[in-house]
Amino acid sequence: MTRSRPGRALVYELAIAGRLGPVLTHALGPGVTATLREQTILRVRPAASGPGVPELVALLENEGLEIDEISSVPAR
């Protein structure tokens, strides 16, 4: 897994190897994921409260998903 340089990004993108199942895709909500080839891009805003990006990464890895890359990008 590679990580981009930390900064004050408003959104993080997680590149996940393969596709997410329908239950997780539905739970994340519309407009959060995009599956390109055999990779899923997950856009996550830092949480004001509750679990954040590190907890999401741990959850996805515990479910057996491989995260290829985490990048910080400007919010649209």
C-alpha cells in the first residue's frame, strides 16, 4: 500500500483491489464508490465525530480487502 504525502485534504481516496460487494457498497451510500476495472475507488471525508479513515482502513482490511493506495485530494 502506498500513501501520498499528508496534507490538509478534505477528502481521502482509498484504492481497493477488486470490487466491493453489494452490501458494503449500499452501506457506504450513493456517490461514494466507483469501480474501475478491478479496482474500487472509495472517497471518504474525514469524520467530524465517529470513526475516521484509520478505522475504515482497519475495517476493510479485517474484511480481507486489500488497499492499494490512500491519497489525499481536494474536495469538489
